[in-house]
Amino acid sequence: MAITQIETVPGSTEAKPRENLGFIELLRGVAALLVVWDHLIGAYTTNHGIDFTPVNIVRDYITKPLAIIQDFGFLAVVLFFVISGFIISHIAQRESHLEFAIKRLFRIYPPFIISIVITVAANFGYQYLTGEKSPITSYSSLDYLRAMTLVNWVLTPQNPISGVAWTLVIEVLFYIMSLAFLRLVQKRPVIANVGMAGLCLVIILVSHNLGANFFLFAVSVSYIPFLLSGQALYFLWARKVNFKVYALLFIIDYLVLIQGIRNINNQFYPETNSYGVSFIYVYLFFVICVCLERYLKIPVLFKFYSKISYSIYLYHGAIGILTLNLLYKRIGFVPALVIACALVTLVSYISWRFIEKPSQKWARILARRFKLKV
């Protein structure tokens, strides 16, 4: 379903569609490709001692001099977060509580649950073919079920099945918070944004005082201000607040964001390993794309990878890395990388076509059956 911009009509409380958010397609496509670069190229070559010239060039001329950490990995994650904060706040304007909950549930969980099943099967298959044991194959059935719900990320031990699922916990927590503040997001955007930021700050400040499981919960909450910064930008873009109010919201979200880094993720506070640097690059890029939205022409490649970006995110690690492990010593890294990327793209497209799209369709059908506004 196309996402349309909402433009407030002067002198009216109604809204009308203006145009598709093409810049979101560009940003999602960029984020998906950067995640693949980080895990299948940057991190993989480093972990396996592979000398790969493109990685060396990118590091020497881009990531190192610009202090971008993790071979663009965290930058891509922040880009997904800011996009989510922007888009979810946009979607929330026209949905009821139940409709919002149903659509977010069906958006996240069916593709994710299937990806867990495939990841476990792929690891058992890899172990059978190579004789190399994987930690994933040693987990219990209860561990697999916990992983499917994402609850494992706030329990000790976490026993992760999908290495990227830590960000989905943050997304789900933001969905829950947005659901709780839904009417304020629609009618009182300033109170909504400040209220959510304040709640995050309280959780961050008491994160070390309420046990290990609460601390893991607080770790995820500490990332929500990244999404709130995207929400603040949406409120400005949708003309719900003026620039001065937006600037105040951004400052509040930024201060809570930094407090989360200092209290919980302090290894990413120093300038040599900074979350903040990647965030600023992402935010500036996002703002530029918003300002140029009317002039952007999105290449077909980015549209395609934007469309399957969620599935790319779910499968690039398990499918891509296992494929590289099987092939790169036999046929060389570059041919193995080409095959791995092609396989990840194919699996992701199939997931989008036969899991994501149908699950979103069923969400709309279920919403109609509850006589909700669709």
C-alpha cells in the first residue's frame, strides 16, 4: 500500500494526501544495502582475515576519516530507526488503537517467525554438511519459542537466534509506546514526543537498579530516542509544529539519546567509537532528502531493495554468512559474495512476496472485520 504524505489544509482540521514519500524508498534502500555491506563484506572480511581492496578503500577514504563506526553498520541501523519514527508517526494519524496494533503485529511477526524457522533449519543444515557445531543448534525448543516472540532479548540468558533481532525489540517497544500515546500523537504532538522522551529518560536513569532483566529492557528503551528524533521531524514536515517547537523537541530527544549512551552504552560515547557521529550523519542526510523530496528520482534498484528491505534485514545474516562460510574457501571470496548476495536477494523477495504481502493483507482484512477505519 502506498504511503501518502499528509498535508494540513489551512483553516481545517482535515488532511489530504499530497504525494508518495519517495525519499523514504531511497532511505530504506540505502539502509538495506549498507547493512549488507557491513555484515557480508566489512565485518566478514575482517573476521576471516580476507584482504579485500574495496573495503580498504572505503575505510581509508570514508569511514575512518569521517569517524563512521562498524563499516556503516550502526549508521544503517540509525537510518532505519529515524525512518520508523517518521513513518509510524505518519501512519498513526489515521488509525485507531486496535487497527494500529493489528497492523504493527502483522507487519513484524509473521515474517520474523518464519525467518527464525529458516535460520534454525539453515544452521542445522550447515552443521550437517560441515560437521561444525553452531550455538543455535544447541538451544532448546523453549529458546526457539522465546526468540520468535522477541522476549529473549529482555531475559538472561538471551540465547539469540537472529543476530539482528535486537533492533526489532526496539521497534516493538516504540510501537507499544506509540499505541499508548496514540491520541496525543494525533492531537497533541508536543506532549506525545516529550512524554515518550521523559518515559525513556526515567527508565534509563533507573536501569542499573532493578536487576539484570530490567537492565536488558532498559538497553532497548535507550535507543527509542533515535526514533523520537524521526518523529519530531515528521511533526515539522506535516506542519503539526513550527520550526522553533521542532528544534526544542529535537534537543530534548537528543539529550535523552546521549544520556542513554552515557548510562548504558558508554563504550559508544567516546569520539573514537561514537554512536553520536553516525546519528548526526544520518539525521543530516534524512533532512536533506526531506528538503529535496520533490526533486528526487529514485533509482529502480533502491525501490526494489526498499520494498524487500525488512526481509533483507532478516535473512542477510543467516543466509548470507552461512553461504560465504560454505563457499569462499572453495571458490574465492568475490564469487562466494556474488552467490551469497544473489541468494539473500532471492530469499528476501520470496519472503516479501509470499509472507510479508499476505500478512499485511490479512491485517487489513482483520481490521475491516472489526469495522475499523482502513
